[in-house]
Amino acid sequence: MGFLDPTLCARLLKIHPDVRAFPLVPSPSLRHFPRMTGPRYTKLAQSLPATVPFVGPEAQERAMGHPFAARIGANENIFGPSPKAITAMQKAAGDIWMYGDPESFDLRHALAAHHSIALENLVVGEGIDGLLGYLVRLLIGEGDAVVTSEGAYPTFNYHVAGFGGTLHKVPYRDDAEDLAALLAKAATVDAKLVYFANPDNPMGSWCAGEDIVAQLDNIPDGCLLLLDEAYVELAPEGTAPAIDINDPRVVRMRTFSKAYGMAGARVGYAMGEATNIRAFEKIRNHFGMNRAAQAGALAALQDTSWLAATCAKVEASRQHITKVTAKHGFKALPSATNFVAVDCGRDGAYAKAILDGLVARGIFARMPFVAPQNRCIRVSCAPEAEITLLDKALGEALADLT
């Protein structure tokens, strides 16, 4: 027979005089459980490190005990979503007791019309991150070869590792992903999947769409090219390649997290040849889409004037960041995204010291994690007030290093 915790027992006696009639429940600290070996995890799960692709700013705030003064490190669109999207989500909140439409019917129809493609060429999912997980699950088993760039988006690598794939990495070339080298590596290792982001995270670089088209015939047989186009709405005209939607060698992914300013809503979509897109239906979470997020994304897509205004604000902020960081002796790299990679001029240790100085002063920023790109820090585009805080913090951080 177990025993009630003495403190709990005393409290119960005050509340209920018949507490002695209650069944005795062992105190958590005194319970004895039968010996067990624990869940029988797969060998793959047992082999994986207990890591995550990113540590969120919220986790850092909890560790510091106070919020950041400027949140300019997560590639979020701080200029925010269309007011029409907010209104649509607020209206949909009254119906949040219902599941979201598992087919995302209205949003898919609008997106298909927006891109002049057929409905069967498009699937909606929980942001590009969710869609990446589905695509890797469809294609990659234990030991299957996957090619990406060294230092590119780590969440993709996280999914590949989670399904047992073998990652082969190609270095950046002049701070940009090298599609020709990626495809050459894919042919060498018999890769089933190649990841290529245009524009790129974390460097903000991009290539012309026609350069991508010129490489399509170099995709090895049996290999799929994944184009991550999360930032393409913010890029110069001609960045998006003109690829036939029925080309089975390519799947493209886009999101409402960046230019549309809806990162917290988690809405993304994949486009491609109908058979490839239909395969997602076999394994995706059909009730994974938030009902309010679906409504917000539809309204955001239709508010083209807000998107244009946001792109203009992002461009102005890129120029502002360039001027502010130049004042401190740094060089902002050209960017086609809503963030700027800032070359600190030395090595990764120096850039990390600057980053730590910014964080200590309430500025949330990040940096690439692979040399030589880790000589940079990465700053999200933001309204003038946040960049002014960055300016002040940079000066103070540098003063501490001299």
C-alpha cells in the first residue's frame, strides 16, 4: 500500500474531513514502478541526435529572462500581413470549432489560377517545412542519397536524417548555391533528390531563372530537383524559372511566410507534375491546415497591392541595412530576400562575437553556420526603428571587441 504525501494530506483534511476514506494514492516520490525497458524505438531513431534545426527566439528570451528589443533574425516579415488577411482570419476564428477543409479547395483554386496551372498540379501544406518532410518521406529511405549545399537550409537536412537518407553536400560558390555542381554530385552518388533554393537562405543570393532552365537536362535519371522558392516574390524579375509544370523532374515549393508576412500561419504549397503532386495525398496530414490560416492566405493572395507595397518596404530596408552596416566597416551582400547577410570581414569566431554582442543588447539576429559563410551575420529587413536599434547595438558591440 502506498502513502499520501504529508503536505497534500494536510491540505485535503482542511478541504474534506472524510479524506481518510479516500483511496490511498502513492506519492509520486514514493511510487515503485515495474521494471521496464522503455519504448522500442527504431534503430534509426536511436541513432539520431537530440537536436533541432533552429533554437527559436522565444527559447532565448526565456533563457535571458526578458524579450528581445528587436526581433530581426528569423527571416520573418516584420512589416506584417495584409490587413485583409487579418480580417479574414478573425472572421474565420468564429468557425474554428470546425476542421479546416482537408482539400484546401478555395485556396488551391485561387493559387492554380494565380499560376495558370491545373488544380492537380498543386498541393497545400503546413509551410514549406511541412512539405519538405512529406517529399522526403515519399522519396527517401535508409541509405538513399540526397544532395544539398554545405550550409544551406538545415531543416531540409533534418528531414533527410529523420528518414535515414545519406546527405552529400556541395560547397557554395561565391556565396551562392552552385546548381551545376549539385547536379554533377547527384550523378556521381545516384541521388534521388537534390535541394536548391532560389533565392538562397542564409546568404540571400539568387540566380536568373534562365540559368536554372539551362541545367534541367543535367538532372540525372531517377532524380528529382526540389526548387525552394520561399523568397521568390521578393526577388528581381526573372528569378523564377519558366519550367513546364508537367516536367516530372522538378517540384517547386512556395510559402506565405515571407513576402506575405504570415510565418505564424504555416501555409505553403508545392507545384509540379500531377502524378508527383498526387503522391502527397498518400502520406500528408489531411487535417493539418488551420482553418483560419487557409482563409488568411486566400485573402493575402488576392491583396496584390499590399504585396507590392511590402516588396518596396523590403527593398528600402535592404538599402538601409547596407548603409548602417557600412558605417561600422561591414559589407552587406546583395540580397533578393527579406534579410541581408552582412560580411563582418574576418572569420566565424569574430562574427559570433559580434552576434553575441547584439544578443546581449536585445537584438535577435543569426548567422550562417558553415565557413566561409559564417564570417557573416544575418539581419532581417524591418521598419526603421528596429534598424536604428541595430545601429546602436553594433557600435556598442564593436566597442567591446576593441
